[in-house]
Amino acid sequence: MNNKNINRILGAIFVVTAMMAIAFISGCTEPQQKGELTEIKFGYQPSTHQIAYLTAKDKGWWNDSLAPLGIVRTSDNLFPSGAPEMTAMLSGNLDVAYVGAAPFIAALSEGLDAKIVAAVQVQGSDLVVRTGAPYGSPEDLKGLKIATFPPGTIQDTLLRNWLKTNNIDPDRDVTILPMTPADAVTAISAGQVDAVFLPHPSPTEIKEKGYGRTVVMSGEIMPNHACCVVVVSGNLIRDHPEVVEKIVETHVQATEYNNAHPDEAAQIYAADQQMDIKIVQNSIKDWDGTWVADPHLIVNSTVDYANIQYELGYIKKPLTEKDIFDMSFYDSLQE
């Protein structure tokens, strides 16, 4: 059995497992009725990509903007990557997710009722090769073990497509291992993998600890590509549009604040993740990413992800801009 078939089988197992979890959780969770919304459940990940969520939390802006609408509580839910975060959203356990555009597309194809309402950032991931391993061109990756996020994520999608464009079969010429950022950093430090493709701050952490060096930034793979986005449930969009409007408005406020105060943004992230502040500050200086909120900036690359995932066999049919986005909340702020 070749690696491509194995990957498809693993993908099927993931979907079945996710749907079993959905059935269990939905059977144990009382759905909120329209008009009774008092809590917003947020999901996010440990990445400098998503500091806007943390800044709004640290400043009290989520509560300030949502309390007048009857929201008495916001809850944090931290996930290691997009796949488990989208499983939680499929189960109804999240209202709003800061997540990669690619895992959202995978969940959308499995029936998730949600839309992207704002961008979070573009670019910001690096291919890092282990110290001592030679690298002059993509050809040097043949035969190596590369750790990245699980199938269907931004990093997995970008990496596989980039390898193919460089005449490297991602299923035969290299071994791609799905890992969380923490596990991948441990693996490259121990010499268990030869390279990693991860979002920041992990590439800076690896470099500063002497484990490896960046050889390709994700903006070189796909210039100005979408990465993280704000996803809101369909129920929230239909039943409580005034809440979604405030969520988008607050996200824009936090994004603009972070761009104006990057050192403070680094401090907020370091405190949340109990991470060395210098690594976080250097990550924000080193990366090729940009914090943005305008969803119009990421439409083309997000639709490209859907097409790539369809070609990889991750989703059953291509998805369109209309399937993926609801621009109306962001656009109303510009009027």
C-alpha cells in the first residue's frame, strides 16, 4: 500500500473519529435557544499569528463590546492545531474560532455551518532544516523526514503543494509526519526529524536554541497567502448578527493595536503561553507575516487552498468564495 493510500485512509479515520466525537458531545450538550445567548465560546491556538484574540482579551475589549448585548461570559479554548479546533466547532462547542483557513475548509466540506468573517494574518510560517543537514535547494529534501501540522492544515497544504511544484512527490520522496508545534520542536532537537514546517514563533525558537535554521519562508511558497482567519458559526450569524458585528469590530481594533504596538503584543503572547519574551519579540521581527483583518485580502489564496485540497483528495468537491466567506460584517465597518 503506497503512502497516498495510507494518507487517504488516515484522513477517513480522522473524519470518522471526528463525527463520533460530534455525536457523543452533541448528545451531552444542551443547545442554546435563539434569544438566550449569554456566552461566547472562543477557540485559538498557541501562535503569534493569533495575538489579536489575546490582546482583545487582555484589554477587556471582548467583555466591553459584548456585555451590552447580554453576553455575560466569554470562554477560552486552546487547541494545538486547526484539526481538533474544527472538530470542536463541528460539535457545537465553539462559537468563534481563530483558526487556519485550510482546516476550516476541510471542516466546511464535512458539513460545518460557519463562515470566515475576517482575516487574522498572512504568511508567517517557515521551513526549518536541522543544524548539520545540508540544504541548497528543494531537491535536498528528498529522503528526509519533515514534521508539520496534520493533513488539511495550512502548513500541510502549502508544503505538499510546494513540493509537487518542485517535482518532489510528497508521498514517496519525503516522509511527512503530522505533529503539534511542541512535538515538532522536540523532534528536531532530538534529531528525530530532519526538518519542520511550522508557524511562528516555533521557527525562531528552533533557531535560537541552535536546533536548526530557516531555509524557506511561506511567503516564498505562496506570496501573501492566507493563514489564520476568524470563523463564526452559522447560528451566530443568522440569530445574533449584532454580536458578530461587535466581534469583527473588536478583532479589527485588536489587529490595529498590535500593528502599532508589536512589543506589547509580544508581551501579551509571552504571558499567555509562559514563553521567553525575547523569543516572541524576535519571532515578530523575523517572520514574514503581517497581521491583517480585511477578508478581501485573502479571498484568492483561500479559494486556492480549497482547490489544492480537492486535488490532494482531502475534500470531496471544490468550494467557492460564497461557500467560504461572509464579508458583510467587515464591510459594514467601512461605511
